[in-house]
Amino acid sequence: MIDRRTALKLTLGSVAALTAPAVFAQTQAKPRTKMVFLGTKGGPRVGVGPSNPANLVVVNETPFVIDCGMGVSHQLASAGVPLESVKYIFISHHHSDHNLEYGNLVYNAWATGLSTPIHSFGPKGLEAMTKTYWELNKFDIETRIEDEGRPDLRKLLIAKDITEDGVVLQTPDVKVTAFRTPHPPIMDNFAYKFETPDGVIVFSSDTSYNPKLAEFAKGADVLVHEAIYLPWVDRLVTRVKNGATLKKHLLESHTAPEDVGRIADAAGVKVLVMSHLVPGELDVTDEDWRNEAKKAFKGRIIVARDLMELKLPL
């Protein structure tokens, strides 16, 4: 079992365990582009095992956070990333395991010294959610502005609803493109493509099996795709009261590992990373996940675990 406080560094197909999280400010042999899988367990349940969904892309020391499940602030700190250095946040869809710590991440960054803007992007409702967060925390924010001399946090977070597919952010180093993919009953749900100087990374978001996602990810260096282990679903439904309803939802809104492999194969990606694992605990082994995906994809397959790190170029 991998300790959540232990970072794993993946380079050129080898895996080297670190005795402590990588230091964000370290300059020696620092990659220009890297990914950190902050939270790899799918679903809203919070436990002592893997953290809820969140990912990080760092390009030229600029952090891009993808999804904000519970624990994202702690996981960023564990990865050695100063919270006040976060510049961009992307929310894939409005399920709680993807947006529950959105406002709190920004607040926590402010508490550690944030003084520069954060730009956030997500499906329709993100702007309203941001406004509501300010209303919820009005007393605390205004008290700390007065008592502690902090800048007004409400002016530092710039939220933008995404209403259609296409480029949502272009910086000198990174282009981010959104692509709507179905996650029934949620249809306002976006996969994201990050085009960096060192390669292309695609995050599937939660999604049912969607061959069009392979077109979106065509030729990517890394595809990070969610996965659900079907035999586990059959076991689960015998243990919960809402088993039949839950099973229907899970099967209609997520992708089995073999189908994940089909997407990776059709896209011709260099590396497939399975994350947002359901179940996220170690009920299912890494080999179980890989063996299913290998039925359709013969390339390199990584089963993500919390604080695992991947450098680009591969």
C-alpha cells in the first residue's frame, strides 16, 4: 500500500519512491512540465485512504489545478506546492467530489499569503458558486481584511463559466481546450486538453464510454482517464440499500478499464493513466486495473496513486 504522504516519481518508464514529497522550489534537475496526481479515488466519500479527485499540472513553475475534491489543499501542501502559487483552477463538472473544496482552496491560498489573481474555469454555475462562497464567508473575509491587512480575496478570484467546447485559456506556455463528454445525468461536463512545451496531456473527466473522446485525445502524450471496476460494482450492490439505483448510475456514467484501453488505443496515446478509480481503496489491485485495460491497449499503463508524479517530456 502506498503512503499518501510519499510521492512517487515516474521517469522514462521507471518508478522511484521518494522518502519525502518533492520540494516545489528545488532547482536541481527540475522538469519544465510535470503532473502530480493529488487525489485518485473517485466518489464523494471521505476516508483515511486515497484522497478525493484532484490533479496538478506544473509548467515553468506555474501550477494548474484540475478539480478540487476534499483534501486538495492538503495534497498540494504534501506535494510541496505553496498554495499561494496557484494561478489556475479547472473544474470538470459540478459533482461534489470535484468542486467541494474549490472555494476553500482559494481561501487557504489567501491564508498563506495569496496576493495575485487566480483564474478559475468550469461548467455553467461556477460563477454563481463563487459569488455564493463570498456571501457565505463575508464576515470572516472582511474581518481578516481589517484585522490582518490582507488584500480583498473577492477581487483575486476571477471565475468564468464554460458554455461551449473550445480553447478556454491561452498563455505563453500552455493552451487549454475544453471538450464536453457525457457523465449522465450530468451533461455539462468537460474533459480538458493541456498543450505544453513538453507534450500534450488530456484529462477525461468523469465520463461514460465515449469514442469521441479518442478523437479529442488523438496523439496525446498522456491520457488520464477515469475507470470503474465492474466486478466490484456487483459486490457493492449487495451491501447497500440503494444498490439497484446506484448500480444503474455507476454503469451509465463511468467507463470500464477495457473500454478505457479502447479509448487510449484509438487515440494512439503514449501513456495511459487510470485515475479517479472506483473503488479508490485497494479492494482492486494495480494489476487488476492494468490487466483489464491491456485487453485493448498495448502501450504503457499507469495506475495512479496519490502524490504520484509524472514528468514530461516522456
